[in-house]
Amino acid sequence: MSGIHVRRREVMLLPESSRVIVRPFMPGNDQRISTIIGRALALSEEDAARDLEAVLREFSSRHRDIESLLYANYERARPHVFTQRPLSRARQLLIGALFSGEYALESAALFNPSIVPHPDQGGVEEGGLRFILSLRATGEGHISSIEFRTGAITRAGEIGLDPVSRFASIPAVVPNPDYKKMPFTIKLQEMGFENDYSNAVLEGLPSCFTREDLEKSARRVRRETLPATERLLRTLECIAWLADSNYELQFPPELSMGERVIFPVSANESNGIEDARFVRFVEDNGSVLYYATYTAYNGRVILPQLIETQEFLRFRILTLNGGAVKNKGMALFPRRVGGRYAMLARQDDENLTIMFSETPHYWSDPQVLLRPAETWESVKVGNCGSPLETEEGWLVITHGVGPMRKYCIGAALLDLDDPTRVKGRLREPLLAPEGTEREGYVPNVVYGCGALLHGRELILPYAMSDKASAIARIPLDELLAALRA
């Protein structure tokens, strides 16, 4: 070990199976859907009301506004309802319940945390800090989502988490999001769908267009192109897929941070939103925007994506462009460096790379920053979140994989003005899994997705063997001295 005094497990976060959301449960076979609806339609009005009352009695205490959730799932099933007679509210909700199911968000794990200062620091004691902790929650089927916790660090450095509501809620998908024409076009080019059809769809659109604008233009091209070729249909399908992959989410402002859950929406993240690395980004003019890079997983391939938010109520989900958008572990620097955005990443599942861009949405030309050097990181090396700015350089918390696929956490120091220059690097792990930290879904792992500095301490959240999470406190001066040695 590094010899640095690490106060580990100052705070512990364990998965809780009782935190559930309501998800649609739609059998894949249309005949089965119709059969289930038929049984609900065959009930008398009294029986339908009685059966709904039993559902509400059992599940209302587990969700906020259970009736609106059931009605939303009735709306999904409504195209299969084969009667023209109006249905009572009770029967609609009962049909919605038949096509609903609870999902325990974190029944398997609550791990891979990142931490950022809260956008609202009102009422915090002088020298203290309110923070937001993001976590990867994993449940049945290993589907991952993003959960949040809030807490505060006192002037003395003591860390406390706010109580968490037993409720969990997913946001509304904004129905008519807008898109920027240039990155949308670039992504279509990268996907191999720059052709006469895509050009015809996009050429009449403004530099910033809405989903309705896009769909109207696509319908026009479809009408004007006869006969409809397979190439046309594939192009329009790809345009729709790309639009679906760039969306916006909105939480109601009265919902506490701990109740907000970002659950997979698009097809490319159907099997999970993994390892979000949040960072508080400060522009040159002083404006603040929170970014998070994450890995979308559809069960077959991964795709790095980007989240943008200002207040953690409205989230913009975006695909990333460029030849360097691959693999896992992209982490954005918290400000521009030399007038450009800077990003850590890994291209080859082995080395840590760095790259620069004029925009946070396009990345290319990576260069190797760190290669595996010590035995504990000899399989591969990556980052544990965005770099932290200190007076001596950019502090990068790293992870390394060594013998027996053991994950340890290390650190490196980069030059402030030229972060391609490595000033120092720990030869021994800063944290290695020990004791009960070794036991979990993936044993022998400590791993993080983002830390912060508070005074002269490093506040380091970390996951333990893909099961639970903890927060450690580390003296910054000791760490910097070890990196200078």
C-alpha cells in the first residue's frame, strides 16, 4: 500500500431491495396481450372495481400516485383493446395493472459512485459543502440505472448523508426535444448513413430543430420517394434511432433528489446506463453546467454517451461523435485547458488516453497518457472520474487491474497547463480491496467514478466488489507528497 493515511468507509451505502419503480410488462405476443385484455373486459363492473381496489390497497403505499402509473401502462396497452364501448376508470386502471410490474432498482448492487458539489449551497455553514452523489443501481436482469443521494461535509470534514425516501420515481420523457443539426449530421455520417435520402430530410431543417420538425421532414421525403427502396427505409429507420438516442428528461421540482432515478429509455441503453462520471464544469465566462459521461449497453454492444444538466431536474441525453468515442471510462476535465475541452478515456482496454476538442460532443486523436507500469495494474489502467485541479497539477484518480483480476485505486499528477505531461504517479495502490470489501458480485474490486476536494482532503467515494459503496477521506497533502516522491 502507499502508506498514505486513508480513512476508508467513513460512510457506507448498501443496496436496498424495497426501492421499486413501476415498469411496463408487455408480453411479446399480441395474441397473449389480447387474451389478457379479454379477461379484464369480461369482468362485471363491480368485479373490476373490487379487483382494482385490491391492487391499490396492496401497492399504493409503495409508490407516489400509483394510479397515474397504472394509467400510463393502460395507454400502452390501449391499441390492443378490441371494444369500442367506453371503459370505466376502474377498468382502465385494472388493465394497466395487468401490464405493470415492480422493478427493484438496486436489489443486486449500489455501486460505482461519483460526487459533485450541489448546485444549491444555500444555508450551508461556512467551510462546509453540500454534495450530490450519483450511483449505479443494478437490479433484476443486471439492468443498471442512475440514482442520487445528497449530503453535506462539515467544516471539520465530517460526512453525512441525507435520509432517503423509500419512494423512487423515473422522469417524464420530454415529448418534443430539440436537436442541433451539425452534430446530428456528423453522427449520421459516422454511422454510414450520409446519402441523398438523409440529406433530403435534413436540408430543409434549421440549425436547431425539434422532433416534430424531423418527423415532418422524414414523412415528406417518404411520400416523395417512389418506389420506397430498402435503402430509403433503412436510412429513415436510422434517423429515427438517432433521434430516439438523443432525448430529454424532466423531474418535477417537488421530487427529492433521492427519489430521482434515470432509468434506460433508448434502445441502445436497454440493458443499462453504466458508470456515470459526473463533473461540475465551469466555462471560461464562469457559467456552470454539469456533465456526465456514461456507457450505454444494449446487451450486445456499448456506446459512450453524454448527460447535460444544470439543476438535476432536466437532463439532456446525447450521443457522442468522433473516432475516439469507444470503449469505457470517458471522463471530462472540469474546465477548458488551453482553450479546449479535455477528456480522459481508454481506447484499447489497456491504456489511459487523453484527447482535446473544441466541443464536448466530438472526440478524436487520442494519445496515450498512462500505460500499465506496476504489477497491480499490469492488465489495464483507467480513470476513476474527472481530474481534480490542485495547485500542483491535475490530480487523476486511477484504477488498475492486476493478478486475479483484482482492481485497485491509484493516482497520478498531470501538469496544469499541459496535462499530457505526467508529473507523478503512485507506485503502490492508494486503496486495495480488503476484508469484506473483497466479497460481492465481482470480488476483489474497489472502483470509483468521481471524487472531489474539500479543503485539504480528498473525498473519495468508491464501490466494493460491484455490491455496495463507501466514502473515504484522504489527506491531500500526503497524497501530493507521495506523487512528488
